[in-house]
Amino acid sequence: MADKSGKLPREIALEARAATGEKLYSPSAARNRDAIRDVVLEVMPSEGKILEIGGGTGEHGVHIAAAAPGLAWHTGDPDPASRASIAAWIEDAGLANLKGPHAIDVTADDWGVEAGQPFDGLVSINMLHIAPFTAATGLFAGAGRVLRCGGVLFVYGPFSRAGVHTAPSNATFDASLKSRDPRWGVRDLEHDLASLAQKNALTREAIVEMPANNFCVIFRKQ
């Protein structure tokens, strides 16, 4: 529905989300949170400082932080409704290692955290395909600024490989995304992200196949 100015609200999710007060519930997070958590715990150090970008409802941050008490997990989102949900999830979880919500806009040249201690890990789950490509550019540039040497950038979502979709359903999904917003779309690991990684001193270390034709992709700061 349009607001009083006639503008349509910016779409921030591709799914219907239930709500209890300010706390939002993501059906996709409920389905894949265990699989994502397990890969994050495998590639991240057992202790350290992690920054989550585009934390959405907050469910992934809570789920991972609960399983990794040695990780100080800093989560947030530029969207106000998402931040309110994150804050509600954080309050209910009562985890000492779960911090936030921050309001970092991934496309900003300065995230406001560069002056502090470098992060050991940077996490982005299901963001790159529902944002303009400037978000991918900003994510990799930010990783180059805020990660310590040896730090890990973890991204999750659907990706194509060398210009080819990995499944017919991903090609259909890509077309659907672009019909919603031509700036959106499934990003290509070789054609889109490889050069961003190289430019920001990041080396792709692993690609982990996930359910429903998604991938976890792990980069390491040199």
C-alpha cells in the first residue's frame, strides 16, 4: 500500500512474515538456520568478534550466538522494522555475547566501526540477491576495511557459476527478482564476486552446497 506521498514501501523480504509484537518470524530462517549455523561454526574461530550485516528478523544471529558463546556477535540492519525485531529477539534471548542492533548501511563508505578492534568474521545471509549490486560492492569493500588479516567473510544465498545458473529453479528465481526490481538478481561467483574479492584482498576459500540450490561461500582476508 502506498503511503501519503504516493510512494510504495521498499520491499525488504520475499516472504510473508508472522509477527508477535515487534518480533518478526522468517519461514526461510526457520527452515535453514541449523544448516547455516553449522557451516558458520565450522569456518569461524571459536572465540572472536563477528559482525552480521543485514540481520533481517534477527533469528539467525540469535541461533548462531546461542551455539557459540565464545563469539561476540554484533548484528543489525538498516531497516527500522528489522532493527526493532532484532532488538526484541536479543532481549528475549538474554545472551551476553549477542550485541546490537546496529544500523549499518552496507553501501556506506564508512560503517562507523572501522576505528575499533578489527572483526574476526563478517556474515551476510540472504542479502546480495535482494539488493542493488552496490550492496555487493559495499560488502566486499567493508570486509576489506573491518576484517583482521585472516578474518573470514561468510555469505549465503543463491549464486550462479561462471554465467550459468546451478538449477532451473534459480533461473526462474532470478527472473522473478529482476521483475520486482531490475537492480536485483542472483549474483555470479566468478563474474560478479571474484573481482570484488580480489580488489579487497579477499581470497575465496570454500564453496559449500546447501539445500534448495543455495551456497555458503567463504572468503579469507589476506
